[in-house]
Amino acid sequence: MRRPGFLLLSGLSVLCGCIVYGQQAQPIPGPLPTFTRVRPIAPPATPLPSEAASANITRFAFIAYGDTRCDCRVPEGADARRLLPAKPETEPDHRAVIDALLEKVKTLNGGPDRVRFVVQSGDAVWRGPDSERWNDVFTPIVERVTKGANLPFFFVPGNHDVTGMPAGDPDHSIGLHNTLSAVSKLIPPEGSPRRLAGYATFSIAFGNTFLIGLDSNIPGDVTQLAWVSDQLDHLDKNRYKNIVVFMHHPAFSSGRYSGASSSQLLPNGTPVAAGGLSPQALVIRGLYMPLFRKHHVKLFLAGHDHLFDHWTEHYTRDGRAHRLDQIISGGGGAPTYVYTAEPDLREYETLAAADHVRVEHVARPGPKLEDNPHHFLVVYVDGEKLSVEVVPSHGTYTPYNGKSRIDLQP
């Protein structure tokens, strides 16, 4: 694994609480983290067909959602050190999303738009280093999809899964280890050409569609960026007409992470706005969005903001107009957020002037909590045409001017 666990032992040995580098001993920085085993999520009985076997499939659907973690703090005082027990019933909203998801799968599988797999864009659990959040909560819920519905499930980590600490931090390392343990039987294995070894970064090739899932907690990681670039550079564009990427952090949002400040509070006392852009968003804008335009990625799926938000980036390349849609679907069960403000994208559009970039806000989140239901997306593939439907866990939700579905066309 390219990121150290708790310690990078470049010396000869560890003795008496010290790391020995040649003749000089250094104290271990703090206590060892608690280590407990996270069991792998059971895969579906029928795996996703091989690339060769699915080559002629041009019509199907897949499901996308994210941010399933609860706010597990005990309400009185919201003390992060006093947590609710790790039981599936502590996450009723994620379970309700899965209920609706399974019903949608049953409906679609009777027609031409059969659901082939599910992707999840991160923040599976409240705190990734805590194994019980995986073993006792997330895994039993997700196995209703993998074992119950026999659907492949692909997951990339969010900040809660690796605690938001930098790579190399003990909590980040244990969180990443737990994440990789949980999904070890779901994503391509180590050694696969569709997997970046040691990372939670991989690609899925099915029918005429190619998906890349990457770890946006480390967007500036050069190895990951080089691997994603290589996957796109060597992709058979004659076969894979649709390119989709999914990660946790979006490039821009109008919710809590819009970059705008606000004095408004959610009912649990959480500020509506974080007061600034995440560093991940800025790096994604600078490194990944130009790469996505270069390879004509059609759809960028993200989470992090607990709401639904849809942006379209119109640009010109090789004398042709293109469209890159970014959809935030962070309504998988985490406490929902609300619309805050429009992000300032003037500098972003200026830096992308060579591609004549123009960003359009297609669908906004609502200003009230009840306007932003828990939900998931159905992405419909029909040849080179992509369509997206937003499905709430309860009731109706029509964010597209009274409709729940939109075609993604230039």
C-alpha cells in the first residue's frame, strides 16, 4: 500500500516503544490505534460480466447514490465521543433508500432498462476506523443489494470513511484499511488492470460505458492522477461511447460547500455553510476537470453535500460542442443539507477559457430541509444517450421543472 499504515519503518527494528533508525532511536508518536477486523461485504452470486462478454450491450441502467452515514452522536450535547450503538436500525434513512432502490430494481428489471450495478460515492459510515460501523451497520444494509438483489456494488471512500485526516495519519490509515477490507470482494482485485494497486481507485467497463471510481480525499496524489490519465488515454473510444466518473467530492456545489458563508443553522445546530471551499474541490477543478474535458467524460457523479444538485459544463473542443454533467447525489441517508448560495465560478471559467467553458446550474437544491429528500439516481444508458432520474425514498421529487428525469444531451 503506497500510504503508510501507522508507521513507515525505514530502519531496522522497533524496540521498547522506539523506532530504531541505524543507531538513533525515535519515540513512537502516540499510542497505537485500535485494530479490529472489518469483514468483506458479500459479493453478488452473479458477478458483473467480463468486458468481452458485455461488449454488445448498449442499453441498460445503473444506480448511483452516496452519503449513507448517520450523524451518530448522542443528541444531548451532540458530543462526538458519545455515539449511538452501531445497529442497522440507527440508520433508518439509509434503509429507506435501499427499500425504494430495491423496488425500483424490480420495476426496471421487467423491461429493457435492466439495472446492472450500483455505485456509491462515499461516506458509508460515521467514522471509518470504527469497525463496528462497517460490520454491524453498513454491511448488513448493503448486502440487501449484493446478496438480496444479486447486484454488483462499487464504492469509493468519502471523508468520513478515512476521517478527513491527511494520508499517513493513523486514523486515515485505519479508515482506508477498513474501507478496502469492506469492499475487497466487490471492486477489481489487486493486480487487475482495472485497479490501482494499494488504492481505492478502480474502473468498471460494461457494455458501451466506462466508469472510473477514484479517491477524492487525495485528489493531488500524482500516482492516482497518472493512473486515471492512463486509463483514459488507452481506452477504446470506439467501444466505450459513454465515460462516467464517480468520487466523493464535487468540483462545485450550491449547498453547504458552496464556498459562501451563512449564519443559518440546521435543526441540529450544524452551520448551513462551511464558510469555504474544500481543498479537494479546488484541486479537482485544476487537475481533473481539464482531464475530463480532454477525454469527453459525459457524467461526473459526486456526493459530500447532502442534497441533490445538478450542473452542466458546456465547452468546445476540436470545433465541436460538448457537455459534461456534474450531479451531486448526497441523499443516501446522512442528515440532509439545504441550498446556501451560488459558488463563484468566474476564475474557474477564466482558467478554462481555451475550452470556452460555460457552467449552467440545471437543478438547484431547495432552501428548506423538506425540499431535499433522501434519494438515489437511476442512470439510463441507451446507446450514446444518457438520461438521469431522481428517485426519493418517500413521496415524489421533481427537481427538473416538475419532472424527475432529464436527458443529458449536448
